Amino acid sequence: MSPSAHLDQPRRRALDLRCYLVTSGTGPRTVEVAAQAAAAGAGVVQVRAKEASTRELLELVLAVAGAVHAARPATTVLVDDRADVAAVARARGAHVHGVHLGQDDLPVADARALLGPEAIIGLTTGTLELVRASAEVAVDLDYLGAGPFRRTPTKDSGRQPLGADGYPPLVRSTMLPIVAIGDVTPADVPALSRTGVAGVALVRAVMDAPDPGTVVREVLAGL
């Protein structure tokens, strides 16, 4: 589909990428933390459960989407990797808005064809080469994730950590907004906010916090 063809398509929802939660775990606490983060102002909640079966992931996505929508309807809910699960959840009427794809997942154009023009689609990058390559499918993307900011035990990408200094060249190389990810903490936010990124994604800093809402508010204040 050409870029001009998208001008006639329904508009996608507005994205607030400033504080972006990536969940971990599959139990009730995962659902509770997602709702608390949304209530505190997190703009995106991505449901990630790489060890879950397809059925378990779908059940988790449905539960998180319901809880997040009840807490704050403006928060966008995405599914990590699995465009098929996102499509099924949307078909069931859940408040699921799209998918975040890795480099080895369903190609971006195919995910767009599956999910439709209104869905939100993000793509993992983390090197200048990957960011530049995303231009080929940018018409079907809404944002890029870029990391790791620092090494993290939650995901081994094989890429070298970027640090704050690694983000400005990536930001300058794309028209798409970039979200920094990779063991980001609230203390890192002021430095990252000066790099041109649109926001930061957090996993453990929110999921393991005694009060997830306080962490979200701290991140938003730092931006």
C-alpha cells in the first residue's frame, strides 16, 4: 500500500509514549500492576509473557485489556510479538489496540494487513542499521522501540547497550518516535528525555515496585 493510500484510512488513536509499561508474569499481580500503572498515567501497556502458551497469553491479554480500560480508557494496550493473539483479542471486542513486533516476528506489512489500518504497530530496533531499515515499512509503523539502554536480565537482544549517548543518532535517523527500553529506571529519565526520545519503556522498575503508580508518576515528572 502506498503512503498516499493511508490518507483515506481511518485515523489511528493518539499515542502517549512517555511512560510505557512492558508487563512480566502471568498471574493476577500482572493484571493489577497494569491497571495501577494505567491509572497513574502510563500511556501504553504492552503485554509480554514469552513463556506463556498461546491460550495463556490470550487469557492474560484479555484480562489486562479489561483492567486497563476500566482504570484509564486512554491507555493503549499492545501485545508483544503475537499479531495473531492481538487480532483474536480485538475480534472478541477487547480493548486491545495493536502489537509490538520484534525483528523475527511477523513482517510489519503482514501484521498491518491482519490487524487493519486503525491498529497500532511498533517495531524493535536498537542499532542505526535497524532504524534506517525501518524506513522501508515506516508507512505501516507508529513507533520504534530501541534498546537496550543498559543490559537487562529480562531480555537478551544480543545488541550492545546504547546508553543515553546512543539515542540521538537513532532519533535523527527516523521520522518515527522512538521509545528507549532496557533496564530503564526513573533516575535515568531526565538524561534520556534530553536525547529526543518520545518516551521510556519500563519492566522491572514498575512491575517489582511496591507502589507502581508512584513510579509512573515519577517517570512522567522526569519527562
